[in-house]
Amino acid sequence: MLRTYKGIAPKLSEGVYVDESAVLVGDISIGKHSSVWPLVAARGDVNYITIGERTNVQDGSVLHLTRKSQTNPEGYPLIIGDDVTVGHKVMLHGCKLGNRILVGMGAIVMDNVTVEDDVIIGGGALVPPNKTLESGYLYVGSPVKQARKLTDQELAFLKVSAQNYVELKDEYLEEG
């Protein structure tokens, strides 16, 4: 369901799939060939959400942001790059994710976190506020810790994972 908030409706680019059970409200922009799966809740009400191209947000995930205030004039929008896989039941709140990232199932990424390109965040990880996750590493734990450098196979898999969901959403769109 796409809902307007204060006169602003979600904007979907070419080839985007949004499951009918997902709820997207307000100032949300989704790039080409991305997908939003069942029971995702995304609220672009007190700031904005931007999702890049070929990115997938899987079942039960929650996307939100931090409002603008006197002490934080820009607030923290939620910005997700290209070729990102957001696993099932992930919580993303007012953070910035670069390109080619996999966020494992059940992970929580909090306010003012920056995740650089080419990162895997393990399932169930908690990324506390104000952290930067450096490009090229696997991060695990609660709170999250840098575990090791990603292998060449893992780096290649980041784009494969995103492409798999582009193909799957195309099948869903063909089904009508």
C-alpha cells in the first residue's frame, strides 16, 4: 500500500516491485528495478527515505528515520545505495548504506550509522548509533565488531544477491 503523508507520496522508478502487503508512507524514492517484499513498513514521514537501484528490502523489515530538530537540523534520513540486499526482519533507522551491501536477517542498524560500500553485516547484528563500517569487511555481533576482510567470492556475491532479487521481482511483475 502506498500512502501519502502531508501531500507527499512515494515515488517508484521503472521496474520497481512493491508487494501489496507492504506499507510505504510519505517521502520515499525507490530506484530502478528495486523490490520491497511482504510486510515491509517504511515511513518517510519526519524525514525522507531513498532506496537505490537493484536493491531489495525483504519481508518484515522496518525502515524509518530521525526527525529534524534544533539540535540536529537535518535529522537522519535513511539512504540505501545500489545493489543492496536487506534481509528478512531488518530494522534500518536514520542510517546511510552505500552500494553492494548485504544486511543479514534480523540485523538492526541505528541512527547516524554509515556503512561504506562492499560490506556484509551478519544476521542478528546490532550496529549502534554513530558508527562507520569500513568497506570490504564482514561485521558480526551485538554490538557489531569487524570480523575479517571479505573474500573475493563474498565481494562478487554482493552483486549476485542483488541480481537474484531483480530476477525474482521480474517474475512477480510478470504474474501481475
